[in-house]
Amino acid sequence: VTVTPDGLVYIGGHFAQFVGTTGNPTLLAAVDAATGAVDPNFAPRLYTSYPAGVWALATSATMLYAGGDFTGVSSGGVNNHVPYFAAFSG
């Protein structure tokens, strides 16, 4: 879990779908800290096969960094369950 100054809470873990989301499974979700509403516009694709998860999150002024055991990301790149680090613009 990591929180940004603008009030978004990013949650990563070992789950197939997050409450309030539809469509493709994800290992990440963004939630508004004030309302608890899931941000439907935040939908990065992390490719995985079971078991996998996001183990670490960090933010900078413009990026969310996710580390974990997944096989690739929507922006490209593939690995074989080696701990992986991906960045998403925020």
C-alpha cells in the first residue's frame, strides 16, 4: 500500500479482482482515500499465472512503481516469474 499527496491509495497484492472493478483481473487498484471509491480509470495489466502478486509499491511525483512476481506488463516485457519491477505514469 502507498498513498499519494493527492489522496489516492494504491493497493497491490495477491488477488484476482478488486471490489468495484470489472473486466480483466488485476494485481493493483487505486482507491480515493476520502471516499473509498475505486478509480475505474486506473487499470494497468500485469500478466501472471498463479501464484503471483505485487509485493512492493512506491511512488514518485509522477510514477507508481510495483515490484512482484508477475510475468509481464501491458507496456511490454516478459519474464519467467523473476521478481519484476514495473512503472506506471500517474
